Amino acid sequence: MSKIEWKPGNMVYPIPAVMVSVRDKEGVDNILTVAWVGTVCTNPPMVSISVRPERYSYKAIEETGEFVINLTTEELAYATDFCGVRSGRDYDKFKECKLTKEEASHVSVSMIQESPVNIECKVREAHKYGSHTMFTADVLAVHVNDEYMNEKGKFCLENANPIVYSHGTYFTMGEELGTFGYSVKKPNEKTIRSVKAEKKSTETTRTKPRWKKSRKKK
């Protein structure tokens, strides 16, 4: 196997593609799609988004210091793409994508009701680097759709069919490979007995037909 060297670039894929809702000082709502989004800190809870200054929504974030991150799903894939390639200067994206506005609790921004998770954010710092400004923000509240809560009170985002973005293409999530820490967990006794029983059953199934065949020959 050989490698091809490319010029420096952003190749951390796949990543979430989220819809960020904002509201400017005049009270106009808009949505922009952002792929440069990430976790900054657990305690206090903080996130970041990186936005180009020429984006229509950039001014609203800069002026108000507020935004909402709305996670996306397979059902919201069309809206996710539309909100990334069309400008709020020309379109009412909530209307065009038939998305429902829902007022946030701690920031003066509309959340997207159809999103399974809405994260209310208050900008703490704006870091102007080059092509993008990275807004680091405190998470003030998280809203989740109770449709994806299981009987044990666990939020199962996978049931919402979340999507990811990889080098210009949207994808749905694949099958589960394991839970956190599965590589170092020891199998419990129940699992060991189950595996042994299955192995024994398989061996019996394989040897039994041979024995019968041998008896018939005699």
C-alpha cells in the first residue's frame, strides 16, 4: 500500500453537518448549514462553529452573540443542503424548507422543531483566523425529541437516522460496531456460557450426521 501526499487541507471526515439558526437585530430569522462544528469542553459545556465572514448569517452571530445548533437527519437532508447553498438574502429558508420555528428558552433565536436535538449557544469568544472565524460558545440548554427516549430513559439519537458529511457528500450512519470501551471489556460469565453452548451445539450438529452415515454403511 502506498500513500499520495496532498497539499495541506481539511480532511477530518466524516463530520456532522448541522443547521445553525440565527436571528439578527431586526428580528429576522435565518438558517445556515455548517460542517465546521465541534465540541470544545465538557465542563463548562462548550461548542464551536467556524463561519466565513461573507456568509449572510455571520453578521447576526457577530452582533447578537447567539445561535442554535440543530442536528440533522436523513429526513432533513434536503433542507440541510438547501440551507448551505442558498443565501438568506434571497430566501426565507424556514418557509422554503417547510421547517417549523420553535422559540428557544435562553437565547432569542428560533429552534428548528423537526430537528431531534437543539443546542442553545451564547458566544464567548470569536477567533478570526483566515477564511473563517471560529465562534466558541457556552451551551445554555439542550432540547431533545422525547420520541427517541427509550424505556430506560436513554436518548437514542441513532433512531433519528442522523447524517454526516464527508468531502462534499452526505451519508447516513452505518451499523453499530461497538459501544465505548468495548475493546477492553471482559466478557461476562453469561456470554462465555452462551459461546461455549453454541460451540458445543455446532460440534454436535457436525458430528452427528457422520455417525449416522457410518452406521448405515455397516
